[in-house]
Amino acid sequence: MNWKNLQVLVTGADGFIGSWIAKELIEQGADVYTIVRDIKKQSNLDVLNLRNKINIIHGDLANFDVCNRVLKEYKIGICFHIAAQAIVGIANESPLSTFESNIKGTWNILEAARLSKFIKGVVVASSDKAYGVQKRLPYTEESPLLGLYPYDASKACTDILSRSYFKTYGLAVAVTRNANTYGGADLNFSRLIPDTIKSVINNQHPIIRSDGTPERDYMYIKDAVNAYLKLASNINRKDVQGEAFNFGTSKPISVLELYNKIINLMGKKIKPKILGNAKNEIDKQYLSIEKAKRVLKWQPKYSIEQGLRETIAWYRQFFKKN
């Protein structure tokens, strides 16, 4: 797809993944918009130097009139719906605000897109968490959505709602189910990778909330951005519309293995504090990406070591300035 001068809405562009998507779109010449509810002193818009390059509309995705106005007034052609309350711990403590943000925000965007005569397609972020606990691994797109904890359930609802808008109204929508995504500019330091890097830079003992054995699939942010743009570029295809796609590496790694890779790459020998008190965590999660390979000709370009090297370099530079 030629993004030059295309009107694109990226919800959640002030967050980690959304900001990287917005950055890439701006670099490719798109006219990018985002809806921001809370005005923060510093967000990813500042960290990635996007604030003066993006059109910021103050509003709440939980308000349908805001979503409807933005899509019509700015003649949005493509929408990436990334915005969500994405921290599992917060979701467990505040389920209602998580459901309002993640589920109501999604149906408002979808309904506004349905009513818009300008929209060419919507890409909606679900998650590998929507699958919940499965007997068979890796997860395929045919695996049932069994997310039962608040964040996981909110993403399963987002996923089903999105595909229902294709099935019922023919809206050109596709869903991403991404593995854990990491990279520079993730300022949620409750997450393992940025927390470990920050702790090691400060010569502190990183904290592992689990017992270190859970296995996850970790995808580098540049591969994730490429996946989103690839999906949007194919949104006019009949074998893509209404479909969900797994994006990841299909190479699970345990928390402790990942920790050891980070400290080895950073040239340090610091033992973590293993708390072993993480709740509502799934033991093993990883994805089959065969459908994305087959249908979209997409696959990740970065190994875990390559991605971690770039990520570590980014944070070293960031903490030097801050």
C-alpha cells in the first residue's frame, strides 16, 4: 500500500506499539491522527519525537461521538485500533475500567467505521492472551478463545466483536493476535524486558514475579510494526477480511532463559530476585505463524538476540539523556 498522504488513525499512538506504528507511517508519508484521553507530561509521542508530526485529538474512545466525528471529519481511510489498557496487573485490580477501555472502545471504533464512507479497512489488536489456557500448543487461529482473566477476556471480546462486524456488515476488518512484543520505548517497567534492562543499567537486582519457568513467545517491535502494515496493505483481499492472524516467532523461551540472555548481552552478572508470586499467569504460551506466512508472506526478521541488542542499545541511550 502507498501510505503517502493517506489519512490514518492510530488509536493508542501515545503507547508503546501504537507509537512505533505511527512513527513508521509518518516516515512513509501518511497523515497520522490519534485520539488521546489523558494529557501526560511525557508519553511515547515525546519519547519517539512524534508530538509535532502527528495530529492529536483530545477525547475518549469510550465516547462514540468522538470516534464517529474523528473518522468522518478527518476522512480516515485506514484505522489501526491499538489502544487498550494492556497491563495484566492493572486489569486484575480494575476490571471495569479495563472492559470499558478495551471492549467499549473497540465497538465504538467499529461502529464509527461501519458508518463512515471513507474507511477502507480497520486492523484491530487482539492478543495471544485471548486464547487463554490451551491443551494444544502452539496456538493456531482455529484454537478457541478461552481468555478468562480480565485482560484476556477483554481481548477475546475485542477479537469476536471485530470479526462480527465483517460477518454482519461486511466491514473490511482484520485482527492481530500478537505474541509478547518488546523493544525500545516501552515505558511500562512492570514488564520483564524493560524492567531487567533498567535494573541492570542501575546496578540493581531485577525482580522476576513468577518462578522463572513460564514460557512465552517474544516478538521484536520492528517485526510487529511490519506485521500491522502488511496486514493493512492486504485488507482489500477476501482471504484477509474478517480473519485473525497470529504474529510472533514460534520460538518460546522461559522467563529465566530470557533474563540470562539480557544480562549476558549487557555483560553483567547480577542475580535476579525471584518472587514466585505472580497470579493469573498462564504457564506456556506460544503461537503458530503458519497462516501469516502462507497468506501474507510475513515472517519475523529479528532473532531474540538481534532484537534484544537493539533494545538494550535504545535504553542505554534513553537513560543517558534522562
